[in-house]
Amino acid sequence: MQARTRADSTGAVVVVIPTYNESDNLEDIVSRTRSAVPDADILVVDDNSPDGTGDLAEKLALTDEHVRVLHRTQKAGLGAAYLAGFDWALDRGYGVVVEMDADGSHDPAELPSLLAALGSADLVVGSRWVRGGTVRNWPRSREMLSRGGNAYARIMLGLSVHDATGGYRAYRAATLRRIGLSEVRSQGYCFQIELTLRTVRSGLTVAEVPITFTERVKGTSKMNRAIVAEALWRVTLWSVTRRGSSQS
Ligand SMILES: Nc1nc2c(ncn2[C@@H]2O[C@H](COP(=O)(O)OP(=O)(O)OP(=O)(O)O)[C@@H](O)[C@H]2O)c(=O)[nH]1
Ligand SMILES: [Mg+2]
């Protein structure tokens, strides 16, 4: 079946892939994405990876006009890389902006189902924690962290989304224009929670589509204690502003 790359009347699609030291993964993820959504463009946002990921991305871009590269000078976190990628995409008039990791955890074959759901939502989150969603090869400790983090975010922020930390998602460009991106300060995976929260607080609709998330096979995770700590303190802070605003 020919994959669909235009979510209902939402326009051209760009898949933003942030990279830091993903040279073992990049070629594979780009080629699988091209096969899954042949009309979509891909933007690799590389933070000057010491392992040459940026050069490899340039090489791929030379032979494929659907592949574009945004080079940044130094590692500044996932959130900053995505914000730069979003600006790039909005400046160029894309109608749909997808977030996807380079490490193979997000299966490009699931892109058409995310895009289809965007026909009736402002943000579609690929979800591990709804019926039909699953994780493969994750240590129990990672699963507990993700489930626990999501439960905390749901309770503290009153979110109904089950996988607010998930990083495989599709936004309508109009959503990104509405939610105040210039105020976003989150760096790590807390970035995903913040954008979910901003979308909900803007009165927009979020749909969850089940995904199969597979632990990376190559390269190393950039997840660390500081990223977990950031999510914890920011969610706690946002929950206070929520209570404050609901009392006023
Ligand atoms: N440009 C850029 N990309 C980053 C940065 N940190 C992480 N990434 C990329 O963001 C994606 C997700 O990072 P991962 O290291 O897989 O982190 P994670 O998915 O939160 O954690 P794991 O579940 O352990 O893999 C990958 O494609 C990384 O290469 C960064 O500072 N800058
Ligand atoms: Mg990962």
C-alpha cells in the first residue's frame, strides 16, 4: 500500500530527526523513513556530533533532495534542537512537523498511522502506554521510570495523555504556531511534557496512537540523571501554576 504523507488537508510533511553521535543509526533511519513516507522531507538537526553524524547527513542530502540538514555548533539538548528544527520548518511553510528519534526506537513504518490521526487532532502522540502500545527490550528500570514519570505528569498536571514523555509525534504547523514556542525552556525529555501541556492548555486536541517502541541497538543513550531531575522539578513547578490559576 502506498503510504500517505499528507495528513488530511494539513499540507507538506517534514520529519525532524535530532542527532548527537548517531552515525551508526542515521543511514538506516533515513532510508526507512524515505520508504515509509516517500513524499515527506527529512530534517536532520545535528549538534556538531564528534562522531561525524553531521557529515554523514550531508552525504545523504547530496543524493536525495528530500533530506536536509541543520547544523548547530554544540550539544545543547534535545529541546533546543527541536525548537531550531521547528523554526526551520515553520519558516518554510510545512503543514505537518513530525518528531522522531534517530536511534531506531521509533519505527518509521508507523508514520502513516500517526499522520492519519492528525486528520482529527492538533497533536498526535505515538504512545507506548495505551492499549496496543508496547516497548521492546527495555530493562524493567526504564519501563518503571517511564510509567512513573507519566503517572506523575498526569496526576500533577491533570493531563489525560498517557505518554506525555513520548518523543514520536506529529504536530500541525498551526499547533506549533499557537503554543508559544519562544517561551519553552525545557531541554531533555521534559520538552515533550511541556509541549503536550502547552497544547492542552491552548485548548487544542491531542490524540494518542499506539506504537511499538524498541530499545536502541546501536549508539548510546543521552538520557541521564539531570534529564530526569529536570522533568521532576519542572512538572512540580507547572503543577503549582496550574493550582494557582485554577484558584484565581
Ligand atoms: N541535536 C541533538 N540531538 C540530541 C541531543 N540529545 C539527544 N539527541 C537525539 O535525540 C534522540 C533521542 O535521544 P536518546 O539518546 O535516544 O534519548 P532517549 O530516547 O530520551 O533515551 P533512550 O530511551 O535511553 O534512548 C536521538 O536521536 C539523539 O541522538 C542533543 O543535545 N542535540
Ligand atoms: Mg532513544
